[in-house]
Amino acid sequence: MNHESPKKGVQFECQGSGKCCTSRGTHGYVYLTLKDRRRLAKFFNILTARFTREYCKKVGGWFVLDESKGDCRFLKGKRCSVYEGRPIQCRTWPFWPEHMSPRAWRREVAVFCPGVGKGRLYSPEEIARLVKETKDIFR
Ligand code: SF4
């Protein structure tokens, strides 16, 4: 088990705490690619244009979920109410580029996410793939 560096492989399994879905300073936005908006529109059985109009806003040129109260609007209790349709950044948590230094991993992930240290081991290669997938959101 390794809590210290995601670069050496990490055990992780979501424990359903919902903590990664709440606003925490810079982690306040859920960014949405076109693929995410299409997937979520399909989840709600509406057109992508309607989903974008009703659920999104633009920040710095990127689409994000419109969250008037700070936490994700799809978080119900501790559960994601759109789990099957959730965006890429939710699928790749906690393997985000900004978490890859041991310090950031400790401060931004390990201290509050109960999934760290549980479940199966993610290899460095797998983590690198997830980090890249997260980076690609902003291409
Ligand atoms: S879409 Fe679901 S997994 Fe993503 S932040 Fe919202 S509640 Fe959490």
C-alpha cells in the first residue's frame, strides 16, 4: 500500500463518500467535454443543446456544470445521481495532473478521500493513462 506517491502505484477504490463532489477551493468546477455533454444528455434523454442550455455555463472558455450552491448539482446525499453518465473528470478522480506530486497527493487527496489505500492497486502506467485522459479534457 502506498499513500505517499501516485507515481509508484496506488491502491484506490471509491467508498462512496461523495467528498470529491463537493466544492474545495480550486476544485470547484466540474468541466464538461462535448463527449460528456452528449453522454449526460443521453442519460436524461434530451438533446445535447438542451442539456448545455439548462445545466451548463462557461468559465474561461470551458463548459462546466452550473452549480449555484457550490457542490455538484448531481450530488444527492453522498451519491452521484448521474453515475452512469458522469463526466470524465469524475471517472478519473483522483488521478488528476495537479495531484501527481507527493505533496499535492497528500494534501488534496489522501487526507480526505477514504478510497485511498483501499481496493486494487493502480499501476503507474494505468495512473499515467488516467492523468492523460484528464489532461485531454482541456485540449
Ligand atoms: S457528476 Fe457525479 S461524480 Fe461528478 S462531481 Fe457530480 S455528483 Fe460527483
